[in-house]
Amino acid sequence: MNFNEKYELIDLSQEIYEGMPVFGMHQKTFIMVNQTHEENMKQTGSKTLGFSARNLLMSEHGPTHSDAVWEYNPEGPTIDKMDMKMFYGSAICVDLSHIRYPDYIEPEDLQQALDKAGLTIEPGDIFLMYTGHYNRTYAKGDIEGYQNYYTGLSYAAAEWLAKKGVVNIGVDSSAIDQTPDDLDFSGHWVCGKYGMTNTENLRNLDLVAGKRFLYMGLPLRIRDGSGSPVRAVAFVEK
């Protein structure tokens, strides 16, 4: 049996386009034409083939992306120097969709979600949180709603995950923190303290909630990067 027969691939990544939602402190996304097919044919003199290309201006934290530890801890590694095992491997996703802003996700919520799914956290796991925020807002065209007022981890919950050995925390909203109330950015604070990454702006987590699967969301090799867009996917056994 080959790999594709054994596993279903589920795309967990959001689309990249001009006007897409970006966390307020980061660069908005712009897409510009570099050259058209016709312009390139005139430039090269070819009568048969023209090459078209576009330019992207975007943040390292624009679409579905992972953070470098250096972003929130200046003593931590930049994205190009981080262990690649933080971005792929065994993962679990828990259903926390009943928790809404202004409530925080607390340790007891995480444990209850794990118990309900019959899952346990193993050291080195990638831990994804299905909050339902993307489905309730972005997927229905409510971009403003998506960018504001979502639940997130309390400091205690983030540290609970860190002490369990989680290396990457992912979520289907703009941040793993509860925004806009938590200006201590507790989830990021804990990631900096324990040398962890986090992955934000995921989607389709309802399709993997309650499951263990193989996750892959590899960053670009950006020299001294504070983070990187990733193409996040889940490989789920059929």
C-alpha cells in the first residue's frame, strides 16, 4: 500500500491574497504584477512563449504561519535556526469550540477536551486547538469578526502545555492569546520562556479535531526570520 492510499491529506492553510486579514502590527499583503506573458515575449523576442510572474509584499506573520522563538524572546533562535522537528511530526487536535471570548482557555478545559477525545499528550507533540473561530467568522465572510475578540490560552494553560512537552501550539484564529484583553500575550510569553513555536491562522481543524495524525507545516528558510508562512497539512489515516 502506498502513502496516498493509507493517508488522507487535509489542507489546514488559509489562502494568501491581497486584502487578507493580518494581525494589526504586521505588514498588509500586496500582490503586484512583475511581468505579463505579452511583456515578457517582447523583452525576450520569443514568438512562441512568454513568462508571467507576480511580486509579493507580505509579512513573515501574514497568512498561516509559525513564529520564531526570537520574535518574542531576543535570546531565542530565528526561524532558520530552529529545529525542524518543531514543524512536523505527531500531532493531536482538541475541540475547544464551546469556549468563546471573553473567556480564556484554561488547563482544565484542555484536560477535559483530551479526555473527551481519548487522547493524551506525548513529549514532542504538536498541539492544535479547534476553537471554531475561523468557521464562525472568516468562512462566512466576516473578516472583521475574525480579526477581533477570540478566545486564547491563559498563562496557566500555555505553561501546562509546555510542561507536557508540546513543541508547537496551533490555532484557527489570529493568535494563540486571548485578544484584545491579554496584552501580556500569555501564550507567546510562555513560548518564549520554553523555546516553543506556535502556528496561527489555521483552518479545517474541525476535520481533525479529536484525532492523532501526522502534521507538517514547514517554514521557509528565511535568514534571521522572525517567523514564516507555512503550508500546514494533516495526514490522517484512512
